Amino acid sequence: MFRKILIISVIFILSVGSVIGSDIYKKYKISSNDNYLMKISFSDGQTILTMYGEKENETLVFDKHDVVIENDTVFVKGKPVLCSRGFFNPDGLFSADEISKVKMNAEKRGKIEIFLTKKSKEMSSFVRFQSRNRFGLNQNIAVEQEEFLRGSAMSFWSNIKIEGEVNGHVIAVFGDIEIGDKAIIRGDVLAINGNVNHAKNSTIYGKIQATNVKDKHRFFKLWQLRRHKNNLLPGIKFYYNRIDGATPQFGFKYQNRELMHPEIEAFAGYGFASERWRYKIGLKQHLLKNHSLTIGGSFYKKLTSHDDWIISDNENTLFALLATEDYKDYLEAEGGRVAVEFDLPMDIDLEVGYQVEKYKWLEANRNLWSLFGGSKRFRPNYSSIDPTIRDSLKTIINGNELSSLCIKLSYNNKAKNNYPFKSFITARANLECLPSTWNEGLRYTLYRYWAEATRYQIINRKSGLIFRLDYGRIAHDMSMPISPFNIPIHKLFFLGGLGTLHGYDHKEFYGAEFWLGSIEYKIDFPAASWDTWLFYDIGQIGNPGNMSTTEVKNSVGVGLSFTDIIRINISRRLDRSDDTVTLYVRMKHRF
């Protein structure tokens, strides 16, 4: 209880301090020393492009019929304007990396002006880190779901797709903009000689304008601005599993457009099968805004699972409702956490957090309803562990409180490499430390490591490869060998089935150390409405010190994916002589 009060107090102090400090942001003004690189205007159906040089400027007035694209170069009235390497101005070619800010003025009479500026040479490296804009020069760009773009997204003679969050403007010059259902855009949305298609539930704080369609978004703009006048977004969440059953949650999220105030999120709900309340209250404040430093925390009472790396709550809810399949195992966790997040250079994100949770074991409600389940019953909680061993592991965790230090690193150069045109790499690593001095129930300091690296290799526009490697290990500071029988049950590693070793029973193997590798090959056959996949999984799991005596498991499979929504796999394990295959259906796939 003391630790929980401490966490809440820290969150409150940080939030109050950040609100007081927000006056620093309010006093900030754009420097008058900005140098213009380019100005784009649109009025009365004509586009005006002005390129600024050191000694002279060049202006082109044109419409879409004056544009010719050869290879990757765009020509306007016979003059090169841009290519994949940058923009042409009177002084030569300059890269999009030199652009510091994107500023926009839109008048009611339909005149639109966009300015691209740069800072002095002494500040250029700092500005590139600070702005984090994304440009598409005759190449489509995207901001994926769960991705945060600190600057603006802007394309020239190409399209933009937004599924995540953009802190600045979204502008397409001679291109279209598509905004997804969960997208958040804090600036304006503008398509010059293009269209804007937005999902009904997208969140847009600024204005929406598309020069190709007159007045299409006028009502939407007024409604959207009223809706977000106070930046207060009500929400409903829902999940369904074999522990809580149907669990609706109601709450709100407060966001400040300029990131001056703390982001506040509060949700509460009730699990009808477990007859237990669930809640979460969280605060997050952006500090040192230009250097991407965020501090925040939360306190909650929730179901926690270490299977999130295998399947999301939304996808798992769908399987539970339709087919009596719940792929996760759970504990109830009541407590809180504080964390500091750093957005570092070279596409690296770092998070350092402190967490306190009190756990409760909950049995599965195996006879819950599902639409197509028939007489099938849900499996027990942590069903892959022998019941006798499972009962002993319950006593280690049930009713006990654990405190831990958590460090998370992630790397993703997908946007930098301009996917889907170039290959990219993603990686993430977690380190969790549970000191014995913080935890009375532990006789030793426990360390849990986990890392994953994935290479998305594009062979051509019809085929590609995915290479994935995972490694995890649990260690402690005692001389005795580590064993899964003296480790908190939710800290163990599991392999088998969905998302790991396809073809094997779900979470068939468990231990304190593992490695897992997979190769997937995608083929897009001509005239086919689906993609074909071939894949191979290989892995090993055991305990530190005896991995050499543990058998390596592997499997092969084939799959079909339809658009970006569904993928069907058939897999076969290779350590048996029979021809038994296992069918998997996924609602989201990787490539």
C-alpha cells in the first residue's frame, strides 16, 4: 500500500510541475531567422511553386497538365522540380532532411500557402532531430498504427496513409490522403489536387481541406472542431476471455493539442464472469518537448498476461467469442508504475520504469458462451503446466506483491527506409530486475531478459522474406541452478502453437531459457486475390545449464492471406512421423 501511495504522489507532483512548466512552451515563438526553401500556393485552380535560392528565386505557375514524370523525376513545364533524392532550386539539389518546419496558411476564400523552412547550418543537425518530419518525394508514405510522428507528414506527387498519430500537419501535393479509424492528427489535413478520405472514428484537431472536392468536408470540419474543443474524448473498451468473461469498460482520454498539459486516461469496467471490477487511471506529460522526453505513470486493477507478444487482446477476444479459444494465460494485478520515455536518435526508443503489483490467481470459467463453440470448453488457466506443479506455483505468486525495475529498448527503421519500397528492420528488448531487497517473498534477485529482431526483406514488388529471431533467459544471483519450479509462474517462457512453434500444442513447452527462429516467404501470384506464404519455425526451450540436452523443435507450413485482414495457416511439426496438421487463423499478419 505504501508503494502505491508513493507512485500516485510522484505522478501528481510531476503532473502539477509540468503544467506550471508549460508556460515555457506558451512563450515559444518561431524565430524570424528562418530561411525559406520553398513556397507552395494554390488559388483559383492553379498551383504556384516558388523555389528560393541564395541569390535568386524561381516561380512556376501550373496545373496538372503541365506535369510530366520520368523515372523518379518530376518535371513542371519542362523544368525538374524534385526527385527521390530531394528538391531542385536555383542553387542545385537540396535534401528533404534540410527542411526544419512546415507552416501553412489557409484562407476562407480558398487561397492556401505552404512554407518549407530551414535553420542555419550551425543548427541543422539539431533541427533534423527536433522536427522529425516525414516526406514522400514521388513515393507513398505511411504512419503505421501505434506509431507517433513528432513533426508533419508531406508528400509530393504521391499518397499518404495515416493509421497512427501525427503531431503536425498532413499535406499531399498532387496526391491523396487516407486516414484510418484509429488515426490521430493534431494539425491540419490538406490535399492540393487530391482527395482526403477519413474513417468515421479518426481524430483530427485541425481543418480538413481537399481542393478536388468543394465543400465536402465543411460540416465535418465544424463538427470535428466542436468535438475536440476541450480535447476530451469519451471512449468504450470491451474484451472477452475465460477469466473475466464479458468486460465492458467506460472512460475518457484527455489530450492537449500543444502537449502542454498531461495526457489523462481513465477507464473502469466490470468482469461479469469473475465478478470483479477493473480500472486504470494514467497520466503522461511531455517534457523537453523538442528532445522527445516523456514521463508518466498509472495505477490499476487489471488482468495481466505475458502473452501479449503472441496475440493482442482484440484478436484474442474475437477467437474467444467465436470459437471458444483463449490463447492467453492471466493473473490479476493490482498496483501501479511510473516510467520515463526517451525518443533517441537513430530510430531508437528507450523506456525506464518502476512497477509494483500485487497478484491474485483466478481460475478459468471454462463453460462460458461462444458463438460457434458448441459443447467445447475453455482450457484451464496455465493449462500446459501439470496440475500438481501448477498448484505449487500458485502459492509462490498468489497474494504476493512484486516490485521491479523495467528497461525497454526498441528500434524501427521502417519509416526511414520508406516501406513498402525498401526493406527494413525492427528490434525490441526488455530487461526486468526484481531485487530481493525490494521483494520480501523472493530469496534472490531475479533477472528476466527477452529480445526480438525481425528483418523484412523485400525481394521485388511481388515477393518478400521475413526473418525473425527471439531469445529469452531468466537468471538469479544464487549459486543453485535456476528452475521453473521456483520462479513466479507469469515470468516463465512458453513455446508451442500460435505465434511461436506452429504445429505443436499451444504453449506445450515451458522453461527459463529459450530461442526461436522463423523464416516466412511471401509470393503474390499474378491475377490472384490472395498472397501465398511458406514458413519454417525452429526453436528450443529449457533451463540455463541444460539447453544442450534439450531437443530442438521445428515445423513447416503454408498459408494464404487476404488483403490485410485475415491469414490462414496450415502447419505440421517435424518431430513426429504422422501427417497431423494444425489449422491457424490470424486477423493480422506481418507483411
